[in-house]
Amino acid sequence: MSSDRSDVEAGAARGRGSSAAALGRGLAALRIFVGLIAFSNGLAKLFSFREIEIGPYFGTLVDRPEARGILEGEAARNELPLLPSIVNDVVLPSYDVMQWLVTFTELGT
């Protein structure tokens, strides 16, 4: 009887272990994917290109001027408190420095 119980407990532990391993692999894949996207956008900002083509895949990246346009547009139409004032009063006036901070942050991700 006790060996039956230990077999069941061992099976349950193996099931949890494989679930945890699968979750770990899935989260690692997600982290790698997000890192590649951030890194490629950082390269696009650094070398001023927007389009990328790898085999059948074609994509558009965000360069520095487009990032500024996205900031301006989102700050103008977003109703979050403080966002328009932070973007319009802090980020955009110092965008000549901020654009490089964003670029190197994306490259370091």
C-alpha cells in the first residue's frame, strides 16, 4: 500500500517537474524573442534603417525619427495622468539625448 502511494507521489512530482521545465523553456523562448526584437530596433536606431528582410520574412523596425513621432502621437491622444506633461515637458525637449538613451537601452536588452 505504501509503495502504491509513493509511486503516485513520485509520478505527481515528475509531472510538476516537467511542467516547471516546460514553463522555464517557454519563458526563456519568450525572453529571447523579446530581446531580439529590442536589439534589432536598437540596431535600426543606431544605423538608421527601418526595413529588414530575412528569407521570406519582411518586417519594419522603429528608427529614431519614428520613435519621436510615436511619442508625440501617443502623448497627444493618451489620457493617462502625467504622461503628456512628462513626454512634452521632459522627453521631447531633450530628445537629442533621450533618443540615444533609448537606442543603447534597446541594444543592451
